Amino acid sequence: MITVEDVCGLIAKKLGSKAGSFTLNADTAFEEVGLSSLQIADIVYTIEDDAGIEFDPSQAAGVKTVGDLVKLAEATKASAQ
């Protein structure tokens, strides 16, 4: 199961020392914290690897917030079972 905390932890790693400047939660938008598209893609791939799932690329492209990504991960995992 992928949680909001898991995704926020991955974002914090990407942000490094800048992470303390943001409140990371389910409503956090990736663009809001200054992540590049490459950093977002890396987070998505990490979640896929960790959860053993593969996102539909068109659905993954529509993810804008931490909560959106968690919901997509859960829906993808549920449909794969």
C-alpha cells in the first residue's frame, strides 16, 4: 500500500534542504514545490517499482497532487489483482 507519507518522503528526498520550506500533505501539488517533470517521473517510477505495479501513462500524466498519485497507485494495484 502506498501512503501519502510514502510519497511525501520521496518528494522530501528530491527537494533536499528545500523540503523544510514546504508543508507536504495529500493536497500538495507537485508544481507548487518546484519539482521538475524528471523528478516527478522518478517518483512515479519509484512507486511503480516499490508497489510492483505499472501505471497507465495517460493516467499518470494527469496526476497533479500527492493525493492524486496515492489514489492512482491504489486503483492501479486493485485493478491488477
